[in-house]
Amino acid sequence: MSRELIKRNYAETFTFISLLKGCTYKKDICGGIRLHPEILKKTGLLERSPFLASSLINMYAKCGLLAKAQQVLDDLPFGNVYSFNARIAGYVHHGHVHEAFNCFQRMQNEGLSLDAITFISILKACNKAWVLTKGKKIHGGIVLSGLLDKDIVVGIALIDMYARCGEFAKAEQVLEELPHSRCSFVVYTHWRVCPKGESS
């Protein structure tokens, strides 16, 4: 591929991503639908850019067209963590918790590396469904990944999940296991998510 073609593809990809983000923010589903065939006209562009694919999936998901988002994901030659994350976030956003867990399980079945965004999104599904057993299994996966020591937002999401499920002692335990240098900020977040008078 020539240097000029690479530059043109990069520019087109950046433009489409920006336009899709605008449609997502404004909930402009008509604009997003019009962009989709324009993207497909650029042969191979969608398949070569995981960020473009995830932006398209995210647009459909956040605008409520979950089946269309799933179709885009299914049509990709291979799954990637960005597109799956967009799908999970869309399901959770619209309260489709069962589908979010199915998507999470599919990521694992396909051997994709789960990142911080994956865990944060699926923990929100645990909050909505009050499925504490699943939340605890996800907690185990986070510990194995080492993300609890690396990403404070994952720790906050985990504390939030336990607190909303009424497991305040467990939320406090997670808090105590986080790096001490970060505890002051997390404590503040922890007390915000706990209902008054019910914190441990």
C-alpha cells in the first residue's frame, strides 16, 4: 500500500469516526444510518480499523438499534476488544443485561484480552441486575488480570457494584486492597455510591 493511500485511508477513517461520534452524541440515528453505506463504499476500511468499527457499533447501540449493532459486529471478519466493548456498553445503557453477559462470554470464548473498559462496562450490568454471583466471578477475573493495581477506575467500579448490591463489607475490603496512594480519592467515591446510613 502506497504512502499516499495510507494517508488517505487514515484521513477518511478519522473523518468517519468523528462524524459517528457526533451522531452518537446527538442521537442522530438518521445521520448515522446514512454514514454506514458511505463507510462500506471504502473497501476494507471498516475491517482494517477496529476504532471505526467500534464507533459504528457504539452509534447503533447508543441510539437503540441493538440488532443493527450486533449485525455490524457479526459481519466483521474477526472480533476485537473495541467492538465488543462498544456492544456491551450499548446493551448495559439500554438495560439489556442478559445480552451484555452473553457478549462478555463470547469475548472470553473467542480468547480476546479483556481490558479495563470491558470490566467497567460489565460491572455496571451487575449493578442493574443485582447479579452478585456474576459480579464476584468478574472480580476474580479482574484480580487475575492485575488491573485492580493498575487502574483506579476499575477499583471504583468494583466498589460501586458491591455497594449497590448491599455488600458494604466487601466494598470496604476492595477499598483496603487498593494502592494506599490512591485511597483518598476512592474513599470519596465509595461514600458517594453508598446510601446514607448504610455504609460499613
